[in-house]
Amino acid sequence: MTGGRAPWVLLGPACLAGALALLPLGYLAVRALERGPGFAWSVVTTEGTAQLMGRSLALALAVVLACLILGISLAWLTVRTALPGVRAWAVAATLPLAVPSYVAAFAWLSAVPGLAGFTGSAVALTLVSYPYVYLPVAAALRGLDPAHEEAARSLGLGPVATFARVVLPHLRPAAAGGGLLVALYVLSDFGAVSLMRYDTFTRGIYVSYQASFDRTPAAALSVVLVLMTVGLVALETRTRGRRRHARTGSGTARPPVPVPLGRMTAPALAWCGAAVSAAVVFPLATLAYWLLTGQRSTWDLPRLAETAGATLGAAAAGALLTTALALPVGVVAARYRGRAAELLEQAAYAGHALPGITVALALVFFAVRYVHPIYQELPLLVCAYAVLFLPIAVTATRAAVLQSPPVLEDVARSLGHRPLRVLRTITVPLAAPGVAAGAALTFVVCMKELPATLLLRPTGMDTLATRLWTETGVGAYADAAPYAAVLILLAAVPSYLLGRHRT
């Protein structure tokens, strides 16, 4: 079934998914130029826009540098050294991924109010995003043949020089890719910077949207933010370089011998402990403090239950639609070759470069103009989740389909079965575990999404993320704590099941 031309039973739904993913890009361009290029240019060339760009890039640079230091050092300690309890530290280093940025900001702001601003934003975003560097760098270290380092040491290089001149060049592609993810995460973040009262592009776009009936300035600012993300992707490609570090010798690479730390054992443990404590233990301890401090008699338990139910319902609908749209795209990308398959897969990834607030604005503009009945209704929010998280589901589906043998589908087609029946009886059942894993991951990220939910949620509906943001915004930390705790608890369940599935 590899190669050839995709049947319309797959191509039609895949084109629909691609069109939905490209909708925000196209409509933002049209909306930004609605009052003419001159007006859009006047918006993006103001001193305020330049300040937003400078502040956003400064924050992204600071967080990326801090994440590179944290991620690379923790990866080296947990992969290449004889660190006591190394397996536990390796697991703990990935746990910050389960903490939303606005929960981290809430924890730090409630404990240290003076931390608000650039410093607080940088601290909160660094502690929740360094695993984006840690994970690929750790994987690269595991695959790095220790013969390179042994050869360098035999030529007289010391441990530090060997790491700097031999190991780091091999880690550059992984570190650059992780740094790009961190930079895109920072540029698209809305919750942490809003709670910390630090003006970046996402906060500026939201304020512009809320402050005026004229949505053109917000659209023009959104286009600038998209162009910034495209520029960062291009910069990462150049930073990563074209060199390859593949092993060309015969046989397989030997596992590296763990480096004894000796006198550095205590400092290494302190470094790992400080990182995990600041990123995981401190937010959880802060939530526990506010839960104990707040008067339980004042908790609005019915509202908390209603908000949790709304969160689960919206996330489930988002995961279901996203998975349904990703299935034909993933099958086409895995089983068929050609320009059409490549374009469809690339279109599905368009939303990955768009912050949630930009997608939300695009869908607001589109709904008000053309499909007003769904404006501020649940279907529009679900569509936003699909645009934002379609790449996650497509990646999981494509990998799952690639792992299933195509010969079974070829046999079914040779027996006269139509493409739809082959898809329903052969392809989907074989790929079901991987597709389900992608759906679970999509469900988790839908629950934590904040900016698009703030703008698109139906009137009168709140999610755990929006309630947390509202209560924290007015300094009601004790009232916000239950929503944060329930959000983390609900997100932890599918995350745990997903982790068990992959181990």
C-alpha cells in the first residue's frame, strides 16, 4: 500500500484537516490587511510594537539559555555519570512537563510577590520548559558511541576539554531542537506572563483584542508573532548545522561506562535536587499550603465539580475531533508518497507554529463573519484545540501506521475490499494502540490550554485553567489552589497511563 495515489476516502478528510489547520494563517493575513497595508504597517511599526518584540525576544533568550544549562547538565548527570539514584533523578527531571506554566507562575507569585515581571516570568517558564532540552539531549547522549570520547582522552584531552570539543558538537542538533521548542513555548505563552504582569506579544494581543472593537490591530500583531516564530525555526535550522555524527564502524556501539563523580557527588546531587525541588516540589508545596490555609467551608465544591466536568468534556471533545482529523492525514503520510501527501502533512503542522491566542483570534474573526451561530459556542473551542494540537495526533498516528505491516492491507485490497473497508478492518485496528496514545496526550494538553479557552469558551462556561487564571489575577490564591490541584490531578491520570503504555 506504500506509494501510488491515495483514495478519496482518505484524501477528502485529509484535505479537510489541512484546510482547518491553514485557516488561521490565511484569515489572519486577510484580516490584518482589511484596512489596507498602510494601516497594518502603522500598527506593526509603532514604538509599542517594537517594545513588545524586544521584551518577548529578551524573555525567550533568557529562558532558552537557562534551559540549555539545566537540560544539558541534568542529561549528562543522569546518562553518563554514576550519580546515586540515577533512575529516580531521570524520571524526576521530566516531571515539570506536567505542571502548566500558569500554575508555576501562581506558585512563585503567591510565595514571592516581588518576583513579578521579567524575573518571575523567566523563572517560571524555565522551570516548566527545561525538559524540552533535557529529553532530546539525554537521548542523544545514550546513542553517542563512547569511543569518540575515549579517543580524545587518549590524545591527552582532559574531561572538560573532551566534553567541550567532542561531546557538545554531537549534542548540538538535539540541543538546538530543544532550544527551539523552548523559544516557541515562551513566545506562545500567555498564562505565566499575564500572571507575572510582564508585557509580551501574547499579552499585548489579548489586551488589544479586549480593549477595542477594531480587531485589525490584534490581527496585525498576530501576524508579526507568526513571522517571529518562522524566523526562529529558520535560525534553529542554521544553528543545528548540516554535519552528521553517525557511526560508520562495524558492530554496535558499546554502552558508556558511567563516569565516577568522586568529590563532585555532593554538588551533583545538590544541583539535581535544587532543579527538581524548584520545578516540582515547590509548586506542589505551595498548592498544599494554600489548600490548608484556605477555609474549606468557603470552597464552592459544586462549582469546582462543574468546572472539572466542563474541562473534561471540552478536552474529550477536542481530543476526539483532533484524532479523527489526524487519522486520514497520518495514514496518507505513512502509506502514500508524492507531493500531495507531503503538502497535507505539512499543512497539518501549520498550527504548531501558532500561539493559542493567535488561533483563537483567527477563529473569532472567521466565526463572526461566516458562521456566527457557533461564535462563543463549544464547537468553536473544539476546533481551536484541533488546530493547535493536530500535529501531536498526526505524529502518533503516522508512527503507529508505519509500525503495522502494509502487506496485510495489500492482501485485503487484492481480495476486492474497498479502501474504506481496508481502513476500518485492517489499518485502524493495527494502529489503534498508537492512535490511542496520541489521543491521550492530546487530551492532556487540551485540559491545560489557556489563551484559546479564555477567548473562545461558551458564555458562562469555565474550565479549571480559566478559573485558576481568574482567581489568581485578583490575588485570591487560596481560592485558586483547589482549581490548580484538581487540574494537576486530572492531567496526571492520563499522563500516568500514557507513561505505562510506552514503557
